[in-house]
Amino acid sequence: MTTVTPRSSSAPPLTPTADSPSSTPASGAPATAGPRSSSLDWRIRFGALALVWGFSFLFMRLGTDGYAPLFVSFGRMLFGTAVLALVLVLRRGRLPRARRTWAHLTVAAFLLNVLPFSLFAYSELTIPSSLAGICNATTPLWGMVLSLVALSEDRPTRRRFAGLLLGFAGVLIVLGAWKGFSGQDPWGTAMALTASASYAVGWIYVKRTLSGTGESHLSLSTGQLLVGTVQLAVIAPLAAPLPSSFHLVPVLAIAALGALGTGLAMLVQYGLVAEVGPTTAALSTYFIPVVATAAGAALLGERLSWNTPVGAAVVLAGAALTQTGASRTGRPRRTRTEDAAPPPGKAPRPEHVRP
């Protein structure tokens, strides 16, 4: 589930949670558009967020037991949109009005929601949910690779390059490359890794096109999910057979995936960013592969070999290194209210690991 949370000095992205666990914040949003303070301790919300995003991969797996992956993604987007739309109405907000903004939201919704959500759902037809969760943790690695090309202000350092190499070495360990990839399905794994890369591409697109719109974070995030829902409402019936029966457990899993893992999680993450800052809030996504692996083993009976947890730890260590040592030359300081909210469901900004 990847949520993309930019550093305080850079412009924001849209919503990792796969599943992150990826909503669209606007650097020019008014301070009054931010989330209201919560009486619930931020540490409790932090832990709940990590659990929800980690369990998103289990929810996706359960959803695909009854419905085609595209309809799982459509349901996820529908429930997530409903949550954000309700909050937008209660706060007396409004959707964006500029046609240019909606055009960019259409692209952002595809890159940060429609494509990665669907690829993760398809991948879990052939790979364990734990592996999908670990692949989600490669988002910051892809983000660094792409930012070196697309974002001139992100200067490479030896430490960040070391983190990049370490992270991808961790992926090879997880897959058991020395013994034929441990029998993991190559196509399923490729789809999960492509989904993670899509979050990184989407963040860069948002950074270039949707910062400084003057719209609130909630308005942009709701618009993004709404556009993504419409896209899947058109694509899903054309690419997959319409559901012909009702399956209780898959429906409940999809509802939880959308309402909790996409809608509510984005609101909680944005609240954490405003309260404790983007760096601390982003740490929640480092627990996603841990929770996803534990949930898959305990509740789905997925078997784990030693290389899975070891490789996951190496991936996270590499991802952490890619966040350090970036050049800050010429970057203006920004206030907390200008920091970006994460994209619905996936992980913080590419350098931080989304939903």
C-alpha cells in the first residue's frame, strides 16, 4: 500500500499501502484545510496505521478468492472514495474546480491507485501476500532511481547508492536467486515490483504537476480517488467477467481494504504528518512488510523460509539509506501545514517506502 510522503522541503504527491500500501497533497493548500487534531495519542494511531496497511495484502488475497482482481481494486477505490467524500462533506470542503487540476488528477489516479492496486491484486493470485508486502517496500528504491533522472535537485551520494544496491540485493535474497528464485512465480513477482515502481513514477508526476494548486489536501485526495474509481468502473467490466454471486468474506475484505486501508488510513497518515512531521509519520510504512509477512503466515498459512525475513530486513535497510545524504541545496524550508499527505493506501514518498 504505498503512501507517498515527500520530505518537508519538497513538493507532495498523491496517495501505500498497496497497499499501501499512494493521495494528493498540495503545497499551496491553506492551513485551515489540514486535519483536525485528535485526542488519541499519535503512537496509537501510528501503530494502527502500520497494522492496517500491513493487513491490506491479506485483505487483497481474501478479496481475490471471490472476485477478479480488477473488481477487488474497484471495490477498494469505491469504499475509499466514500470515506473521503463523507469527511469532505462534513468539513464543508469542495472538490477541485480547475480543469487542469482534474487532468493531472486523472493521470495521478492511474499511476498511484488504479495501476498499482490492480497489479498487486493480480500478483497475489500466484505469489504469497507476504512477498507482495515485501515488494511494496521497494518503492523508495525505485523512487531514487527515477528521481536521479527526473528530479535535478535530488543529488546522488555514496550512501544513497549503497542503499540502492543493498535494497535490491535484499530483493534477490527474498526471492532466493541463488536457488532458482525459490519457486516463486516470476510474473507475479514482476507485477508486484512494477506496482511499487508505479508509486514512484506517480509521486514524481505529482511533484511536477500538482504542487501549489491552492486546493486542500483532502479535496485533491478525494478527487484523485473519485477519478480512479471511475476509471476502474469502465475498465473492470471490459477486462473481467461481472460478478455473478455474493461472497461474504471477500466482500468484507474488500470493504476493509477500501474503507480502512485506503480512505481512513490516508486521513490518519495526514494527521500524523501534521502532528509529528513527515519523517516520523513515514516510519509507519517500514512495518508494512513485517505485518504483511506475519499476517500471511499466521492467518493464511503461508510458509516462510529463512531468506524471506532476512531479505525483507535488508530491503528495509537499503530503503532507509536511500533517504539519507540527499542534497538540500536551494530547497526552501516549508511549514508542517505545507507537508504532503500520503497517497491512499500505500507508503510514504518513494524515498520513504506506501498503499
